Amino acid sequence: MTGKAITVTSGKGGVGKTTVTANLGAALANFGHKVVCIDADIGLRNLDVVLGLENRIVYDLVDIVEGRCRLRQAMIRDKRLPELFLIPAAQTRDKSAISPSDMVTLADDLRAEFDYILFDSPAGIERGFRNAVAPADMVLVVTNPEVSAVRDADRIIGLVEAEEKGPARLVINRIKPEMVRRGDMLGVDDILELLAVQLVGLVPDDENVLLSTNRGLPVVLDGKSKAGLAFRNIARRVMGEEVPFMHFDETGGFLNRITRLIRPGGN
Amino acid sequence: MSSKIQIKGIRDGLLITLGDGTWEEQHQELITQLRSQAGFLQGARLAIDVGGSILKAADLGQLTRELSEAGFTLFALISESPTTERSAQSFGLATRLPKPGAARTVAGSTEPDGEPALLVSRTLRSGYNLQYQGHVVVIGDVNPGAQVIARGDVIVWGKLRGMVHAGAEGDEGAIVCALDLSPTQLRIASAIAVTPKRRGKPQPEMARLVKGQVVAEVWDPKRERL
Ligand SMILES: Nc1ncnc2c1ncn2[C@@H]1O[C@H](COP(=O)(O)OP(=O)(O)O)[C@@H](O)[C@H]1O
Ligand SMILES: [Mg+2]
């Protein structure tokens, strides 16, 4: 058995990469898979905070790469989800401390033991992006339904193709049905038409995300929140299930309904 | 597992048809076969039929590397899966074999007042900057944030929403055609125009300069071009 490496990235910052990584990790672990989340946003670590594991950090990713600790020593096990582990980012170093081949080696070392190896990446298209994408078997690009985020997502999708890691999959995060309805926000169809990649997630804007981040408990573990359901659905699609997309209806509520949103990926 | 691989000679080399199974199984078997018959097959040009298996660009990258290290040349990859076909195309591999007999070779070329052009068969995404000393034909979309700058004409068989500059070195006779002509900005020679909001459904349009102004008209095959 060999684990699958999945990198979560975006062009624009603040669109929800860390939130997606933490919740996808927690959901996959909750479905019984063994998962390790790796924070590759070096210098700006926060995956540990979202997962509520900050106070248990001793070693970090750079310590592993530079041989100051063994892989095991840097892995923090989530007490609520015993199948979920975190390798935190270094707080005090920058991205140049790590190379793409370090990341490939790290992923390969983890594949035998884990079902899923998730990488959270920094925003942008520089070294940090290449580090995070290098080990990926699958790349998830996160965007928000706004013009500038979609433009940057398009750029990143092109770069993912250029790194031969394509076709990328898309997560549209922070959808506000009200605003889409009023025409103040790009609709899902418009985004998919432009980006022409396969959709794996539609996540509504949900204040529970913020509340749960503050509590250090991924929202996906909250059985009732809409965002939590959306993240569980992403996990199931990543696991290979066909799950219908949430339909954001006229009244701003949502129903589960089959829509024709999946498009073939690629050029 | 018994071998289900078939190898037969075709005009351009050898056609290897893999048995059913996942790509991992097929790959394993292929490598074993090629190894065991290395002496006999050495240096062959290979076309491989993988059936319905899905190969990602990375799988194909690995395969072409392995094959070339073993002294083989892969020239075609045949598959029923569109994903695999796309991966193969991105590696410049053929995805169809010429039918025996039906194939014909193009003898030299006849050029009835034609000019060479650059053909780009992919979507140009944001950040992509294409510059060419001649005409450019894009089969795919030109997305917002992408840019095409050509000395000659620009033809987009798709949606043109990025920035395009035709006749970039001053040719005022240059044109821009697209199935959906909605560029962020369109330039011909030294004239600059932006796209007004479209009314109704997109139609193929052609833009050119008329008295120094950029004018776009719905494509009418019957009308004589200036
Ligand atoms: N679906 C959502 N609904 C509401 N807030 C969200 C959602 N997704 C992310 N956020 C908030 O947006 C902010 C940025 O998210 P984060 O995951 O840190 O982005 P990134 O890692 O891309 O910089 C955080 O405050 C987070 O709580
Ligand atoms: Mg982040």
C-alpha cells in the first residue's frame, strides 16, 4: 500500500488553503484513513493552530530536513482523531531552507505508513509553491468566487500543468449564495467555464469555520455545519466516491441535488 | 498472471497491446516483457495501446524515461481514456495510428499565397505570454491575464478574453478573429480598444482597423475580406 500525496495550493493568499487542508485531513482521518498533514508554509505556520495542536510542537519540518530529529519525533498525533498527524512548519526560517527534492523524499518516507499525505502551501508562485507541489500526486487549487482570486487560480493551474502535476482539481471556498444571486459574486458555472478543471468542492461561507478555528477544532467534526458537510464531501470525492454537489438555491439555502458541474480537466 | 501482452509489427515500428488491468499491473507486465525480449526488440519504435487505463502526465513521464533508458522510442500511445490521450498529447505522442492503406504522405507542399503560422493547441492561462514573429493560431481559449503578441494576425478558435496585439510591429492590415471575441484589451498596430459589454450570445467575430479605429464584425464567410 502506498499513500497518496495531495497538495493544497492557491495563487492568492487567504482564500482558505489552511482551512481546506486541516478539514480534509480531519475528514479523511474520521473516515478511518491514516493521515499526515504537513505545513509547508514555512515562516508563516498556522496549520497547527487550526488543528489546535500548537502547544505540542517540539520539532518541525526544517528540523527533519536538516537532520536534527527523526521523522517520528516531529509528528504530532491528534488526540481526538488518533489517525491524524501533523508535521508543523518552522516559524523562524524561510522557504529556502527546503528544496523540492527534500519534499519528495519526505513524502516517499511517509507513503508506506500513511494513506494520505496532505501538504498545505504558502500563497504565490515562488519557491514555496514548487516545494509544496513537487511531491504531489494530486493538486487541489483553492479559490474564492471573486475575480482576482479566480485569475490567480488560473495562473496556478497553468503552473501545475507546467510542473506536470496536472490536471489540478478545484475547490471553490466561501460561496455566499446571497451574493451570487444578486450577481455580486462570480457564479460557480462562470468559474468552471473559465478554469476548465474538475471541481472537487463547493464550500459555503460559514461563520462556524471561524468559531471552530478559534477553538482549534476542525469544523468538519461539527456534524451540523454546512461547511463541515462540504468538507466531508470533498474527502469522499478525494477517496474516489461520486458525491453530488451542494446546490445553492434561490433562497440562499442549500439542497443536495445532482447538478452538471463536473467537467473534464486538462487543457 | 499469464502474459496478456500482444506485440505485432506495424509500418512505423511495433504495436504493443496491453492486457486488461490497472496501469500499475500493465506497466509491470510491459517492463517484464520488454526486459525478457530485450535482445529481440532492441531499439524498436513503439506504439503502446493501454486500453481504458488512465495515465497521468507523471506516469507517462516515468514511462518515456524508462523506455528511452532501455533504448526504445515511444512514438504513440493509444487509449480509450480522454485523460490518457491528453497526457499523451502533452508529451507530443501520437494517439492514433494511421490506418494501413488509408495513410498518405504529404508530398512537399503547395503554397497558394499562404504564409506560415504558429499553431498552439492549448488554452493559454493567466500569466502566459506568447510572442511570435508571424501569425498565431490558438486552438483553445486565451484567458484573462494571458497575452498574445504577434507580428501578423491572431486567430483564436475559442474564447479570447486576454490581451491580444496583432500587427505588433505596425502592420495595420493585421486582423484578430475569435469564436468569442471579448478581449480585456485588443490592439492592432498602434490602435487600442477595449471590449464593450456583449449583448446576447457570442458569435465568431473578426476585428480589423478601419480608418485607424478597431472595428469588430460578425464573421460572414460570404463577405469579401479587404
Ligand atoms: N468557508 C469559510 N467560511 C468562513 N470563513 C472561512 C472559510 N474558509 C476560510 N475562512 C476564513 O478565512 C481566513 C483565511 O483562511 P486560511 O485557511 O488561513 O487561508 P490561507 O491558508 O489560504 O491563507 C481564516 O480566517 C478562515 O477562518
Ligand atoms: Mg495558510
